Amino acid sequence: MSFMNVKTLSVLDFMFLRMMVVPILQNILLQYKEETIIHYPNSFSPNADGKNDKFYVLSEGVQLADFNLEIYNRQGEQLFRTTRQSQGWDGRKPNGELVPIGTYYFILRYRDDENIEKVIHDEVNIVVTGVKTGL
């Protein structure tokens, strides 16, 4: 880039910009739509090592009052349910027993900021637990 190509504004150019362009820019109404962001891992390891011990769903643009997370095993047995986003699944059955390594299915229901109900069906893998597998 060369300084030779820089145009110097005359007083008239400056007055034109000040009188015509600036008021137009000041009257522009910016509209935006908030985006809903849902984030969750595809795997976790509830082995009490302090790393990835719980399955959490994190979000932005979600009405927390309508948050509902349910987790099921392959047989369709419900293992976990919460209506609080801050409560993660620790890989245990309702009786407190750790589930084995494997794939588990979840249903996430929520409302976005436009009050539209959304449903996500997905799966999460447990890759390591505190239960010995006998291998």
C-alpha cells in the first residue's frame, strides 16, 4: 500500500459526509436474531478421576424453565431425568449402581428464546467406568 494513493478530503467533501452520510448511518436500526447453541460431549468416563465424570448439556439461548433431559439404555429403561441444566448424569442407574461401558440414548427437550419447542434425540458413550469388565 502506498501513501500516494490516499485521497485528501476537501472541506466540501468533509461537509458532505458530515451532513448527508452520518445522519443516515445514525438512523440504521440493526436487527439480530439470537442463536441457540447446544453443546454436549459424545462420550464421558464416570470413573471418579475428576475428568469428564458427568454428562452435561451446555446451552445458550435456551429457556431453562423448559429444559428436560432423559437418558435411556438399549432396553428403553430410563436411567436418568433432570429439568436442571446444571445437574449432569454421573453414569449411574436410579439405584446408584454404575452402568457398564456402552452407548446410551438421550432425549433433550427445550424451548428456544422464540418460545419454540425443540427436541434432540442422540446418544452418548460411556468409555470408562469404575466397574471392572473382566477383560
